[in-house]
Amino acid sequence: MKRVLFRRAGLGAAVLAVAVIGAPVSSGGAPALAAHSSDRAAVRLAAAAPAAPVRAASAAPYCGPTVIKSSGEAWACTFVENFGTSRLDTDKWIVQRTATSNFTTGVTDGARACYLDHPSAVRVAGGALRLSVFKATSVFTCNAKVPFQTRYAAGMVSTHWRFSQTYGRFEVRARIPSSREPGLQETLWLWPDDPTKYGAHPDSGEIDFAEFYSQYPDHVIPRIHYSYDPATVNWLTSTNIVTSYNCRIDQTAWNTYAVEWEPGRLTILVNGDVCLVDNYQADNTTVPFAPFNAPFMVVLTQALGHGSNALTSDAALPATTYVDYVRVWR
């Protein structure tokens, strides 16, 4: 296990938490989506599970049609998850729990999400992974490093200790909650296996290739985290361009989000269209292509918002992000 400083930043606001990314959910071969005993005892969630959205089944059993690199070569498939079974494949995924990671989202002194291994927070059904945030029927204690009281629980998974890769194309097809009120945040992102390789966050990098804020429902706002000199930002050469506010989506539809990660360049695409190009030049190391020259894992998170996007009484809960597939090429 690695104890790391974990930073979630967006739109000028940040939430800091100490995380042990990838701590085991349980031992001894328990069913993938059986609620962890401490989670089961901690909270009584709303009984009604989210209804399955209308969707088409994945057409291909592997990474689908050939995708071509800018060089003209074909990308080679290295990881695929179509969520076609009735439970989470624990050979590929781990459910992140606040009890073992100390990860939480939301507002410290307000609506704050406790991450649980519970079917109402994380489950696979109808051909999709469902990551939900719920309001419990009563206040419960979240077993963080410093326990806290809350009525909110949420779901998050990662490929830590299961799969990671340096460079390649990472693609997720997902549908976010339909809320147009502040309060919800969702992130599809890549996190380094060694989050202190080049120093504490953001020095060792983080790639949020799709991040959503319910107060901006028609946008996806990617964010690339690393240390750089603001004076080097150059829009003409796409140097150190770490975010974009011009990536539009149809919130009610399934959308496809991808990042093509090459030495020295990150290209983010939404539904096949280029959304952001960053020719990154970190200022905390002279190692070529650092910090994005090391293995990163895949992380999928349903979260509560913070700052101007903090939860309001108008936000509808439960809210669920549906993930149709995750595909990775090299």
C-alpha cells in the first residue's frame, strides 16, 4: 500500500485527502459485489436501485474496430472491460473504500460522501457498471482515519494492483447523471502507480481526461495535473495547456471520452473530436517526458461536489454514473 497526498481540484476549488489507493476490499475470495461487513453495518441505504438506462449492447467482444494512431499504425488492445456479467470482475477492479483509503468527496463540514463496497454504491447490472451516490435513511459513521458522521455514500473503482500502463489510448463510454443542479461531480481519470515518484501531488502527475460538474451540465472539463511554470503556457504551440472549458456534451446521452498519451503529449477526445492537446513540460524534473513516463492506473469515481458546486437541497439523489466499457490500447 502507498500512503499518498491525494488532491482533487476543479474550477478554482480543491479538496485534499490522504489516500491509500488500492487497499484490499476484503480477503478470502468473497463475492465481488457482496457488501463489506463494516459497510453493511454502517449504513441503511435507500432500497430502490437506479433503473437501467436504455442502451445498446457493446458490438465487439474486444476493443472493437481498429483505431489508428497519428503515425498510421494501429493501436493494439491491452485491456477491455464490457461489464457483461452480473458482478464486478475483481481480477480487473478494486472497490475503493473510505475505511481503507481515507478518500472522500464533498464538503468537510457539510454534505460529504463515504465510499463503500456496497451494491447500492457499486454494482454491475444491465451491461453497465453503476457508480452511485445515495442519501442514507439516517446518519451513520464513516470509518475514515478520522471518522465522521454523514448521510451520504458513494461508489468508486480502480485497476490498482490489477492493471496499469505507460502511454497508450484510454477510452471510456459513459453516461453521467441528468442533474442540472449543483452537487454532483464525476471523474474518469488516470493515477500513477507511484504517486510520489517525482514528489507530492501534483509533481507526480494526474490525468483527469473527463471531469463533470452538475452546475455545468453540458460540458466535460478535463484537467491535467503536474508542476509547470505558468510563464511557459503557449496556446500556439499547445504547451502546458492543462484544461479546456470548450468541450461540449449531451448530458442525457452516452458519450465516449478518451486520452491518447504519448511521450511529451496528451490528447483528449470527446466523441472522437479533439478537446484538448497538451505538449507538457514539467518544471520539477529534468527526466524526459516526466511525470507522464510511468505506469498509471484507471480510476472511475462518482462524487459529491464542493465549492460553488457543493450539494444543494435541489439536487436529486440517488444519482448514478453508468459505464458501458473501458478500453485501453498501446
